[in-house]
Amino acid sequence: MNEAQLGTLLFALPIGLMLTMPVTGRLLSHYTSRSIMLFGALLFNIVLFFLGLATVAWQFAIILFAFGSARNLLNLSVNAQSVGVQSLYTKSVITTFHGIWSLAGFAGAAVGYLMVKLGIGLIYHLGSISILLCAVSLYFYSYTFYQKPQPTERKPFLILPDKHMLKFAIISFACMACENTMYDWSAIYFEKAVHASASTATAGFVVYMIAMTTGRFVGDKLVLRTGIKTLLRFSGWFILSGLLLAVLLPYPLTAGLGFILVGLGVSCVVPLVFSIAGKSATLSSGAAIASISTIGYFGFLLVPPFVGYIAQAASIRWSFGVIAMLGGLIVWMVSKIKE
């Protein structure tokens, strides 16, 4: 399978994710988020195992589509659970949940590295992880938060944010676009714009991830001191200033500092937006999160390829400069949030 074929097949994952977004929103209006979360977790890990069994392109495409669909079921229901748990507390706890997600990313990378070093085959690698995580999901199910479903009046199949929720959807779009741009392009930026070695380029991505993880673990304490709106506004400024610093001063130290600012900036935006959306008077928390995520994931999926087009037409510095404007968009949208 060549790179062009692989790139085409990888679109099966976001297609599965986007097509099941409205389905998940409706399921969360009729069933408990904990039930959808368990089903999504089990399906997600079962599909993970089958990913190691794919031998031809069409099998790979189908499994990636199922992987995206299962990920969506799990992701939206977990966020609905986090909003439900947040409602039990007077102080903010929701950004810590996303911090744990970031730690899981580090853990997954470490386990993958260990498996490769030990020479363990892909089927045994994915199979063992699948069984372990299914067992963990079943064990902790009884500890999850029960939320009575909140059926809403019959709405169009695709639930989009209403005028009151639109600003939160735009904030989510801008943040997810910046976040995935950093996932996909940060190391390449260090190589092409900073002219750094491969190891330094990897370090640029790592410092971004560490900053994002740290921001999520301290975010709840900052909310207590500053309030959600103030923290969201500073997050937008951090994203804007961090990317501009990396663009205007493309050197290892200044670009690394810029990436740290971006990591801190994107860390708390989505969980805080979800926590606000979960209080919607017109939609259940699950449906509200699904409506915002529908717009937000377009940023996550579509903007990073756009970065590549700008980089090819002009330069990667220009593309990062354009993405920096999304930080300004966040600041503007936050100014429209009523206290």
C-alpha cells in the first residue's frame, strides 16, 4: 500500500466519526450516557483488535470507519458523563478529566514503544490491549454516574447548535483546529521552519504535549480563581501569541516557548465549553455536546489539511500565521459570552 492509498483510506475514520455524530446525540437523549459509554468502550476496543487483522485495503477501510464510529460513541458519552459529574460539584473538576486523557496518550505511546522494542507482533499487541481495556471498562461501569435520559422534542437528524450555542461551537472549532494542527504539524514545523534536527523536532511536539497536559491538571484551580470566561479569554491570547512567537522568531528556543503557550492555551478550552453547553435549557447535556462537537470536529478534521495547502502554496510559517488568527477568534467569541 503506497502513501496515496493510505492517505485515502485514513479518511474512512473521520467519515465514520462525523456520520455517527447525530446518531450518538439521539442515543444520548434516549439512553443513559453510562450505557452508551460502556457500549462505545467495548466496541472501540474490539475494533482495535480487528485493526491488527486487516490484510487488504477494503478491510482496512471498513475497520477504520467502524473505529471512527466507536470512538464517537465513546467520546461524546464520556464528555456527557464528565458534565454530569461536574454538576455534583460547586468547584470546577472537568479539566482534570481531559488531563487524564492526555496522560493516557503518553501511556499509549510508551506501551507501543515497549511492544516494538520487545518484538511483540501487532496482533498480540492490539489483542492484549483490547482485552485489558474491555475488562477495565466492565469493572468500572458500576462506578459511573447515572443520568436519567432527557428526551427532547423531535428535531432534524443532524442537531446543530442554536443561536445561543453557536458561539461555543465556534470556540470549539477554533480550539480543535489549533490542537490537531499541532498534533500533525508541530514536528514538521520545527524541521522546515526552524531547521532543527529530527530529535529537536520531536522535542518541540513533546513540550507542547506536556504543556497541554499540565494546563488541564491546573485548569480547575485557575477556574476557581479567575472564572471560566477569563480563563477562556487568556487561552485564546496564549494560542495567538504562542503561534505568532513561533512564526516571527523561528528558532528552537523561541518556537519551543511558543509551542508551550499554545499547549497551555488549548488545554482547557473544550472541557470548559462542554461544561457550559451541558447547562443548556433547550437541549440535554448529551445533545448539546453533540451539536457543538459536530461543528468542533470540522475544525479538528478539516483545518490541518488546509495547513498543508497553505504551506505548499507559500510556506509553513505562513500557514501557522493563519492558524494563529483562530486564537484571536476565540478571544472575540469569548467576549460575547454573558457572565
